[in-house]
Amino acid sequence: MSEYVKADAGWVAIESDPEFGAEAHRVRFFEVDERGVRPLVKDMDGVMVEPGRHTTDVIRASGLDAVRITALRELIRLAGRATTQKQMDGIAEAQALIMRGPGG
């Protein structure tokens, strides 16, 4: 028998899809049963489901930190596809900007 526990604010599942990029999904509930604990997010139809198979992290973070982590995951994906030094330099500049944050 499963028990459902409402997730505290700040829980996100970060998905890093090699084809479509990175995105964060707000964790709404945790499902607890004899198999363990699983996060649940709302899908496009409003149904509570486990995050996708490309989920790399389930963390509790501020909104800004979740955005930073998602952006950095996307830069990792882009770095794997970069073919020129100019592209790599642009990725490094974007990474520095993300880490500095607003007003940095």
C-alpha cells in the first residue's frame, strides 16, 4: 500500500535529455511504499507521475539554484556537441555568467 506525502517547497527533479536538453520539474508529492520513496511530478495532462527516464537529480533547491543547475546541465550537453574553439569559448563564458548570477 502506497502512502503519499506532499513535498515541501523547493523540491525539483532535473531532467537532462541528450536530445531535447535540460529542464526542471517541481516535485509535488513523494510516494512511499515497500519499494522505497519516489518523487511525483505533474505531467502535461495534470496526472501525477514519476519523473522521466532522463532524470539526473532530485534535489531541494531555491528557484535560482534550480535554474542554475538546469542551465549548467544544458551547457554540458552543448559542450558535448561543440566542434570549434569559438563554441567552447562561448560555453565557458555562459558558464561564468550563470555562476556569477544576477548583478554579478
